[in-house]
Amino acid sequence: MERKSEKHISGVRCDVKNCAYHDGELYCTAQHIAIGPGTAKSASETVCGTFEKRES
């Protein structure tokens, strides 16, 4: 798992509240994000490769 940064990524909104990088509001705190696959033709075909399930 990547180290969580103190600040969120400017301009990147995240609604996935069960992700370890979700700041508890609307933002991602990962140091960087990876989105794919490169063959996607619509938003529904994309996946956040940085997602890590939040531990309870």
C-alpha cells in the first residue's frame, strides 16, 4: 500500500468512501493515481488502479 499524503490531490474528487485514500469528505489523498485501462471508450469502462480497500 502506498503512503498516504497529508493533502488531497488538487482537482481530483473521490466518492469511494471505502478506499484507504478517501479523506472522509470528497478527495483522494494518495500520492498519485492510476486510471485505466487504456482501451476504455467511456467513463463506465474505467477503473481506479490506486484503490485500496479501507481497513475497518
